[in-house]
Amino acid sequence: MTSEQLTQRLSFLATLSETRFFRVVRGGMGMAGTLILPASILLLLAHFPVPGWTEFWSGVLGAEWQTPLDKAAQAVYRFFAIAAAFGAAHAYAKEAGEDDAMTSGVLGMTAFLVFLPWQTGDLLSPKVGFDMLPMRYLGFEGLFGAILIGYFAGWCYTFLAHRTYPFKLPDMMPDGVKGTFRALVPGTVVLLVAALGSVLVDRFDAAGWSAIVYALVQEPLMHLVDTPVGGVIIFGLAPLLFWCGMHGPGIIGAFTDPMMTANALANQQILDLGSELFGNLVAHIVTQQMGMYATMGGCGLGFGFLVAVAVGARSQQMRSILSLGGIPALFNINEPIIFGAPIVCNPYFLVPFTLAPVAVFLLTYAAIACGFMPPFSAIQVPWCMPPLISGFLLAGVRGAAVQLVGIALAGAIYLPFVIAQDRVYRAEEAAIAEEDARRKNK
């Protein structure tokens, strides 16, 4: 099968990932996830993976010094579904060209809250009643349900906002007042549908919309991703698409990022409840942080390619990749390698480009499954964080050690293919040098 035929067969994934639904999901998750990195920094400060860190700062700041940092981070993780509902509705409005995307986002967030099964409790006295929101579905367990409601709210708002005005608004009316009237009809419809929909859902299942979506959709998908087979598909298909000329991580991420994010947030909840991730059978292994291992140096594990070039390449063309792509790869940018070697559509590198990330994923999975390193929590590091540093921040010294072994493993996988390609380049360079010498001797 030629590279063109392979590209045609896989192009349906690229087409599907660019449909409005998945663009909205990406946009909504991106907006909701903007605070994950700041929250991760606070968690790192509170629980830095260095022996004696907690004890030192307890002596300086007091025994409760971690509490406000943990509280600020939990405010992000425990209410992530609310942000996702807002983000999905906001992203839909922007995709549809709606000027007032903020109102759409607020409606999506409110509709999600309406769909939750509010509970009535008593505070201090049986005569005093108050309403409570179920915290369980404000975090990761309500994520998919929130995205779907946000998508509906965004669609409904933009559909009606473009078509309905109760009356003509004067041109001199301030924009803020215009926005209020513009949202009157779509806002009323969204809230009405949410109110009626919540009644119907509650009669079907008292646990509510989010519980139904979690049980039927989200939980099975989270467990499907959280397997060796799921990880192999994710980290093998992304470089395969890239080799075919498509942006594999962006395409695959449109389908898998919500599940992997939910897995990480579920692990964080285990920590928040006072349990450990080490040896915890309910902890998830395949989370977004797995990419900091399976994509070191960029998609296809560019660091492994560079190690193989440094060890086995002698041609000028291959050696030049070290200076051209070495520094960018340090920050997980591999376009100079992919297009400079080249790797894209190069038959020599199809196998190692897809196999190396899969092998390192399985290595990391095994390291977590056997208890050598803990499953990842919600702590994230920037995607451009250099390897070894990122591994240390995510899982301490053992996390960095697994990355180091992974780079060596990827280099060993790339080496025979690099040597084969290098042999071709050396023959070409020798032929060019011989031709230049022949011309000079004439």
C-alpha cells in the first residue's frame, strides 16, 4: 500500500475531527482547561516531589501551609464540568459566528446546573431547608454531560439569536442593552427546555442527566482508553497520521482528550479523598500526562530518532538533523526533524515512527502497573517542558528515570532504520562527490 492510499484510508478521521461537534469539544475543553496548568503549579508547590519539602515549609509557614494551595487547585478540578459547559456553549457560538459568545457560554453553564438533581437538606434545624448541588457531578463525572448540554445551549442560542427579535431595537441603543434583548428569546427557550428536560430525566432516573451520561457513555470510554490496547491505538495512530501528512495529535486528541482528562481528574479525586495512587487498583493509568513520555521530542518520539542519528549516522544530510532539530526537540517541537530528515511519507521511517511511541507507552504503562511509579494526578506540565524535567515534576526521580529508559528504547528502535537510510544518503553523497571530482579533473 502506498503512502497516498494509506492517507486516503485514514483521511476520514481528519474529516470527522473537523466536524463542528469535535471542534466545539476541542474549543470547550481548551477553555475549561486554561486553569489546569495554574492549578497544577499550585499543587506542585504544595507537594513538590523532593524529600523534606513539606517538612521544611511546615516549619517556616506552619502546619497548614498547604491548605490554601490545595483549596485553590480543587476549585478548578472539582468544578471542571461547570467550566466545560460554559466552554462548549461559548465555543459553539464562536464557531457559528455569533458576536455575543459570552452569553451563550453563561446559558450553557446555567442549563447544566438546571439539569443537576438538586437536593434539599436541613441546616441546624429541621425547619430550615436549603438546596444543595451534588458535588459528584460538578467535577470529572459530569464532564461529558456538561459538554453535551453546553453544545445544545450553544446551538439553540445561535439558532434563535440569528432569527428572532421580539421587536426592532433602535440603532442608538447601547450595545449592552441590545445584548440583553437579543438574548431574551434564546435565553428563555434554553432555560425552558432545560427545566422541562430535567423533569423528564429525573422521572427516568433520579440521579439525573450527568449520572446517565456518565454511566452509559463517559465511564465506558474512560475505561476503554485506560487499557494497553487503548493507549497503543492513541499513541500509534497519531504518528501514523502524521507520517501520512496529517496532524495526528490534533486529530486523535479531538476524540481522546476528554477521556484522558477525566481519567487524570478522577485520580486527583482519589488523592483529595485521602487515598494513595500507589498500588490503587481503581486509579487510571492512561491520562494526558502519558504524552510526556510517549511523545518526548515531539510526535513519533523525536528524541529517539536523534539518539539513533547521533549513534549510527555518518552522512552529512543525517548529521545535519542533529543541529537543525536538536534544540527544538528539547522542547518537544519536531517539525524540523519530520520535514528535514524527512520522516513524512518516507518508507524507511514508517515503522519506527509509529512503533517507538507505542513501545515507550507500554514501558510507562508497565512502570505504573507494577508500582515502580505512581499513576498521574491532575498535575500537568507545559507540553514544551523538556524530558527528564517533565518526568521529575510529574512523578519524581522515578518518573525521570522511566523517561530516560524510554529515550534509550526509542533510540534502539530507530537505529537500524536510521542506518539503512544513512547508507542511501552516503551513497548519494559519494556519487555527488565523485561527479564533482570528475568535473574538476576535466
